[in-house]
Amino acid sequence: MMVSAKPRDRDFIETVEGLLFCVIGYLHPPDRYTAYLKYIPAPYGKWSRGDTHYSRAVPFYHVSQVENTYDLLRSNYPQYLFRCPVMNITVSSVPRTNVKKYYRPKERLKEIFDEGPNDPLEEKLLNLVDLITTQTGLNRSDFGVTGSILTRNHDPSFSDIDLTIHGSRASNSVRSFVKKIRVMGGQIEPYDEDEMKRWCLARSNRFPLGMEEMNTLAKRRWDYCFYNGTYVSFHPIREDSEITESYGELIYHQLGIVKGTAAIRNSAESIFLPAIYELENVKLEMPKGLEVAQLVSYEGIFCDAFENGENIEFSGTLEKVSGTGSFYRAVVGGSGFGGAYIKLV
């Protein structure tokens, strides 16, 4: 099956073997989709669609969890591992010729609106979208739904709502609305203190950050909440006009570990995944003598977490980016280094 439109972050792919992959980012080879394995057909999986049950290949999105799936793919489906000549790392990806079905969040949400909900979770999804559009003036077409609702293997008794927001204008509007309504109280609620503590504890072993630093990140998160008791995540997605880089236009070379401090010059691109922060006043502890222009995070907890003018400390993988010119960037959540982080100074 061939797909002509641009692939977007959080699209899903079903392979000819029935594996379900989640698309990562916006840079993809012309004949493949970069994606991570999310659901595997299993005899007794919690998720199901018809007579097929599924188990999760990764319990949560983190580079270590994604890389854990590589052993499974290497042993059983080596065609889904690819040495990318642009990123210069091995990634999981799906050849276009192996795509059985391509799932797009916008199309799935429109389908549920047009045909009506099939269960209470789908009904709650539609009510949430109508609430947001009524309050923000946005259109239903600005939204989509990803995750298990997208692939129709959700279970209303425990599944979440994973809402995609398309374009920076719509994403910024939803962010303002969610922050405002959470303070006012009502149907959309933030984490309470117990939930926030559990969130911090669950992630404290993934990043070299103290509980106070994790708590600061937790309090800044707007993209997760509860809607009438159901866990909801918001995922800003680039529109086609906002996908400005073509595959192969730039080449990325990993050069080892980088650590330093900087000030955030521009955080506008941090609302998407990967989050991009433009830096200034960079001071590197290691290596010395380089100017790092960007800080890029593939870890969702650092998306839209720091504002213009704030001072940060970071550690990650140093990359040289080559194209018509060249520059250096620091990457958090890239392959090969698990001790990466960003925190306020």
C-alpha cells in the first residue's frame, strides 16, 4: 500500500504481519516510515480488535524502551530495522511496500463524528472536542485522535484519549484554554498532588533529576489532564506547511556527549515533538570550544517546558548538522545516551 500525503508524528501503520507502529517525527526516507513498534498481536493481550488481541511492545515512550524492541525486530522482523544514512543511527522503520494500512488521526476523528460513537470512550472523545472547539473557536478539523482509538483496539474500561492538535496556531490556542480551564475547575482537571507525585516517581529513574526538578516539570505540563475522569494527552502536530526540512537536506553526525548551560532564545518550536529550542549564551562543560545553536528533545517531558530567556542546564548527545552550512546541536532522547536531561538553572 502506497501513501502519498506527508507522514506526520503520531500517525500509525499496520504492517502485513499485523504489527502496529507509531510514526516518529517528520523526516522519513522516500521508501520507508520511521516509526516505533507499539502493539503486537498476542493470544491474551489487554487490547483487542475483533478476534485479534494485542500487547504493548513498549510500556511508555522513552528511547530505552524503543531500543528494547530492536532485539525483537532483529530476531523476528529484521526488515523493520534500518541504518539511516541521514541520522547515522539504526532506527526502526517500515518499508512502504510492507504497509497494510496507514492510519491518520484527523481521518479517524472525522469518521467517529460522521458515523457516531461506538462506545462511551468515543462519545467522551467527541464531547471533549466539542467543548474545546466551542471555547476556542477552532474547528473539528484542527483535531485528530491517535493511540488505540485510532487503530480501533481500545478498551473503554481503561483506555485513554490521545488527542492530536494540528498546527501551531491551534496548538497554542488549546494550550491557553487548557491552562485557563484547569485553574477554574470543572470537566478538565490537572493532576492532583498524589497523581503528580506518582508521575514524578515513575520518571525519576529514567532521568538524572531530583524530585524537586521533576516536580517543576510536572507543574509546567499542560498537555496531560483528566476529562470527566479519563486520562487525556494532547499532541501538537505540524501541518504540512510547517514541515520545512526534507529528508537528506541535512545530515546528522553523532560526536559524543555534550554538557553545558545556555539561555533559551526561542522556544516556539518546542511545542512539537521533537522539541526544538534555539539557544544563546551557551557555555559548554564538555566538549570545550564549540558553539551549540540548538537543543532538541525527543523526550516528551521536555516539550514546551522552558520559556524564552530562561537559563537551563543540559546534557545529551552532540551532533554536527551538515547541509548548505553546518552547526552543532545537543540532542536529548537520541540513540546511544541514556543520561540526557534538561533542567532550569
